[in-house]
Amino acid sequence: MKMALFTPNVKKMERNQDVKGLIKTLKDKDQDIRSEASAALGRIGQPAIKPLILTLTSEKNKDIQIVVLAALQMIGTSVVEFLIQALKDEDESFQQKAAEVLGAIGDARAVEPLIQAMEANQWNFRMAAASNALGKIGEPAVEPLIRALKNENEFVRLGATTALGRIGQPATEALILTLRDENKNVRACAAHALGVIEVERAEAPLTQALKDEDQDVRKCAEEALKKIRARKSGLEPRNRY
């Protein structure tokens, strides 16, 4: 007869502030138990930060790193500086997770490091950093993102445009100017974003974009105008990006 496997008592460890035990439990084979331990460490807060950071810097298993990052996200702004450093990690998936957590925390200190991360060699990370993190941080990121619209790299401009679209109305003027970007994908992204924001100020520039040389830009401009005009007529509620 097989003996029942030992199951860690996460609730008891949390009551006892047993950070060491919970850190050990993050390596349990059961994903649900790892998640429970992560949440418990997040609720414990300050006393768990240093052990979590030490675990994250020494742990090679990426699945466990992600669980640790989730716990750090629950703790909040006191881990921002560490996460900023994580943006420079050699592993791209780890960079993306750090950017995601920074976006969820929403601390303005992360804006410039995230802009710098957009300029890294991994183009898909630029996109993730811009849309998922900077877009969530919101207004504090608008001015740095507007500067990024002047970057010579089209992927950086595309990521910045996507992020500004997520931020919404504070980025309207910048997005209107981006309708004249030299890259067709950036122009199309700007047109789409203006349609999501549904600001009447964009109606005239989008009408001009209907003459764009690129079919996709024209299509995005047309769809954006439909949304803006429908909302003016009271026929369509505001959409989300």
C-alpha cells in the first residue's frame, strides 16, 4: 500500500510567517501548491522580499522564477528597482515577465528603463514592453513614448504607437501626428488606435488618411472613422483597446 504524499500546509506557514518554508514550497511539483505559496508570500509582504529576490537570482528553473515574480508583483512598489534590473536579463521570456510585472505595479520609475528595453535587439520584446507595460503605466509614460516615436527603428515606433493607443486620450495628438509616419505599419497602428479612443478631434486627420498609399492604412482609417461617427450618433458605446 502506497503512503500518501506529504502536502505542505501553506495556510499554516502563512499564519506563522514562515517565509523560509513558503520559499521551499515554491519548488513543489504541484502547480496549485506553488501558486498558493506564491500568493501567501505576496500577502506576507515586506519580510518576504529579500528571500524572494535571493531565490529569483539563484533559481535556474524559469517556471519557478515566474511564480516568484508573481509573488513580488503582489508585494508592490518596493521591488520595482529589482524588476528594472531584471529587464537586462539574458533570457527574453524572463525580461517579458519582468516588464509585465512592472506594468501591473504601475510605478513611473519604470518608464525610462522600459523605453530603453524597447530599443534592445529583441524586436518582439520591444512590442511586449511597450504595449503590456508602458500602456498600463499610463500618463507618466506619454512624453517618453512620444520621444520614442522619433526613433529610427520602425519596431520601436510601432511599439510606442501601440502603447500610446492603450493609454488613450492623453496620447491623441501624438497619434494624429503618427498618421504621417514613413512606415505603413506604424501609420495603420495609429489609425487603429485613434478609432479605439474615438476622439472627434481625430476625424479630420483620419479622413485625410483615407488617401494613404497603403491599403491597410486606408482600411484602418475607414474603420476608425466608422467608430467615431457611430459614437457621435449615439449608436455605439466606447470600445476598449
